[in-house]
Amino acid sequence: MDSVGVAAAAPDAGPGPAWQSKCPWGTPSTTSISCSLADVMSEQLAKELQLEEENAAFPEVVAAAEGPFITGENIDTSSDLMLAQMLQMEFDREYDAQLRREEKKINGDSKVSISFENYRKVHPYDSDSSEDEVDWQDTRHDPYRADKPTTTPKRGFIGKGKDITTKHDEVVCGRKNTARMENFAPEFQVGDGIGMDLKLSNQVFNALKQHAYSEERRSARLHEKKEHSTAEKAVDPKTRLLLYKMVNSGMLETITGCISTGKESVVFHAYGGNSATEDKVIPPECAIKVFKTTLNEFKNRDKYIKDDYRFKDRFSKLNPRKIIRMWAEKEMHNLTRMQNAGIPCPQVVILKKHVLVMSFIGQDQVPAPKLKDVTLSSEDMKKAYYQILNMMQQLYRECNLVHADLSEYNMLWHDGKVWLIDVSQSVEPTHPHGLEFLFRDCRNVSQFFQKGGVAEALNERELFNAVSGLNITADNEVDFQAEV
């Protein structure tokens, strides 16, 4: 018997065990049908046979796969383009949700909020949102937002007949001017005029345009001036170069930082070095006084120097840098006079243009406190008063100088005695305003020590006579000042 006959006769052999009929390796229940070679090579036949085997082996999987996710009526999953669009739609939905969470986290309960609408993804295949729902957070389609002004065509008018509108129309011109404000400089805040449907006339727009240009030029001038001037706690490139040269030459070891600022100068602390070219001994700690190269903070500086015979011929108000150099030179000469007379004051080390290097009054980078900031006992306050009285007399009679700005702000307390600083404005008594400056100094000193509880402190008129020796007698202050 051949194999086909055996296979055909096997089911009739009798009722066998149950596992034989379900076993995939058992004897096939159907007879094989012969087919041609063309049918065997057919791809369609192979797909049908594979589908039949899958349906026979995995019927539950096929049933689950027939759900609405993959084989829906309106979605063709066999198209790669449709699958890519579905994946992109899902990614855009998750991206927009993340943006909304970040926007809510940043804004919180603030009345002024920011929006990420311009960064959201809008996909045309988003089927979750219904057409009836309106997302009021989407400001790009806000019905209450004013439209941007439409420009007129090249021919200069639109419309026909009575409805013609030219480029000179008041409404069109006003909206166009509002849109042109966006071209102003970023520093000139114009606000959201388009959102308010603002209509600017040509006169107002031209005035705003001129003002914006003026502010831009003024800002540029201020920036340039600040780059080429000594500002608060900073120096310009030329001054920085001078300081670098001092350090490189070995005169200064290092510059630590700023210790004081005033209306006329900035003071830095530095450690002295060893310079073989200088005859003077450089102190261990130095104070570098850099005079400001702008006269904005001290505009009345010229009255202290233009009438001084030492600098009268060299005074030029048209060149601020020359005035600053003369101002620094004047302080150097005044300090030298005071030092020769034995008055406690900083020792001059060197002068380079508008940079004056002096000895440091203090210790370990800590400057000596001003007399207004230190709390002295009654004995020390009395001792300080008599020291200042003696220094004022020495300054007037031996140095032939008037401090012209003497107060508790320009007197330091160090090593149990008073030190005088800031003598750049000091003038000689022969100056046209010399005695007026002396009377003002006497008033400041008398008021400070009288408030400090020094009973022996003289009033301003008595102190003026004690310092100057003029013995001016007057019944009141007005007559006294008139005689001065």
C-alpha cells in the first residue's frame, strides 16, 4: 500500500486517543491536493495560506487585533504616511500638554502672565477637540484681538467710487504709524499699540520718532563718555594702564581694591613694592587716589583753582582732563607743605597725571575711621579739639593755606591723633574767597565739637579770630561775615 492510501485509511482505523486529533504533529486529517508549479509560486496563494494558518493557530489574537485601534473604518494602517501622521499627532499633543504645565507653573496666581502659544504645535489631524469647543488660551485666533493694519496697494488707493480709501486716510495712516513704532530702538518702550487699535497722527508719530532718535543718541553718548571716564568704583582704560605700569615697574606690589569713594575721587588700597628709580621710601601700604575725569559730581571745582596764582595761567575750562591733572597736582603741593610743617597727613609717594599715590592711613587694608564715625571719650574729644585748633593755626600761618573743606568727614582718627586728608581744594588766604572758606571751616569745626560735648569749644567767630589773628569784632554773624 502506498503512503497516500495509508494516510487516507488512518482516520478509519478506529477511535484513537483525544490528544492525537489536537496534536500539530499528528497525522493530518485532510488529504493533500496536488497543484501546479505556477500556483506554488503565486504570492497571493502564499498570503492566503499564511493567513489560514494564523487563524487556525491563534484565533484569539486575531479577534483582539480586529479592534478599532488598528483596523478602523476611517484609518488605513497599511499606509506609512498615515501612521507617521498619527505618531506626530500624539507627540504634538504631549508637547502641548507639557507647555501648558510649564506655563501654569510659571504664571501661578500672578495678574501678569506669559504665554507659550507661539511654541505650541497645531496639527490638522487632531480629532480629540470638537469643532464647537473654543480654546480661549489660543491667542492666535482670539476674536477680540485687533487685526494688524493692512497696507495700501502700490497704486495708493483701494475701493471704487464713494468707497474709495487713499493712503492719506486718517484711520489707515494712524494704524500704519502705530505699526511703524515697532521699528524704534529697543530702549524706547512703545507698548502694544496694535492690540489697542491705536491710531497715531503724523504729528504725534514724528514727535515720538524724533524723541526716540534723541534718546538713542544720548544713550550712545553717555555710554561712550562712561567708557572714557573714571566712574564710580571703576577706572577708564587710560587710568588702568597707569596703574598697570606702576605695578610692572615694581613701585607697587599689588592693588587690593577700592576703600573709599567721593564726589571728586576714588581711593584704592595697594601694597608698596621696591622701586630703585625712586628716591623716596615707599611705605608698606599705599593709598591710590584716582581723581574722576568727569566734572558732573563736582561742577564748582573751578572756583577753587582758577583764582589760585599757582595755576591761574594754566587754567582751561574747555579741557576737563587738564583741570583734573591740575587738581591732583594741587593736592600734591598742599600735602607737601603740610608734611614740611609737621601736620599729620598722608605722605606723597608719586604723582602720575591724575593718579596720586600716598601713604595709607590705617592698618592691614582697614582705613582709619573718620571723626564722625568714631566714638571718643570726653578726654579724647577734648584732645582732638585742641589738636585741630593747633593744626588750623599751623595750616594758616606756617603753610599759608586754608583747608576750604574742613569737617568731621575729612579728619581721620588714627594712633590717638587727628589726621587731615583731602586738601586738593585748599587755597591760600590771599585767594578772593580764602577768608570765606576759613569761616566755613571754623563753623563746621565749632558745631561738631559743641555737639560732641566739648565745653571749651569756641564758636565760629572766636575760632576764626584765633586762627587768622584778624580780631574782627561784630555784634552779629551777618556783620561779621560782611567784614570778612
